[in-house]
Amino acid sequence: MSGDGGPATWPEETIPILRVSDAAVSLAWYARLGFAEEWTHRFTPTSPAFVSVRRGPEGAGVRLFLSEHTGDAAPNGLVYIRVADVRPVAAEFGIEVRDEGGARLDIGLVDPDGNRLRVGSPTGRTEPGYTSPERE
């Protein structure tokens, strides 16, 4: 409930769900990417885990759900994550940043369960071929 007696509200956001086989292993891997565990839910102590992880500040960061439940998400998902600077992430994983001369720098990662993550940050350059309503 909200403070005025009305229903509680959440900020609108999209939260991808990624299938994982071992939440503890996944939590350690996602911590290297700058994510922190928000909460874990299990119906019973031996039930599969459903975990919320967040990177960045509340309301402005990135949240992912990691699920051990087999029906929640297809294996080998793909998520694109925008960050302010991809270089520290690339350094943590020991990989090179791709700079193809466009508007962003990118890296590609694969988590312990085969989920693919593309992580990118802006270069400040413009890239031909993109349009947006704000620029027209």
C-alpha cells in the first residue's frame, strides 16, 4: 500500500528473465558485471530460486531476474545492457572492447548458463542510418 491508502506503485520498467541452473554461481558471475542481489524467493527451502539483481541506482539502473524454474525462460537468452562506460566491464572479464567507428562501444559476454549479454556505452559519435523522433 502507498502512504495515502491507495495501492502501492512501482516504476514502469522492463525486467528480462534469464534461465539459470545454479543461482549462487550466477550471482557470483553477475557480481563481476556490477550487479548486486536485491532478493531471492523460494517457495520452500528446497525449491528453485528466483533472484532479482540490480546494477546502478534504484529507478535508473538495470534489473534482471535470474530463475532456476525451468518454465520461466528459454535457455540461451540475449540481453543488451547500456552502461556509462563499458571499458571497466571489459577489463573485469579480460576482453577487448569493439569499436567499429560508430556511436557505441560494445562487448559480448556469455554467462555460465549460455545466456548472452551485449554490453555497450556511447562514444559521442553519431552513426548513420539511425533515426529517432527527437531528431526529426
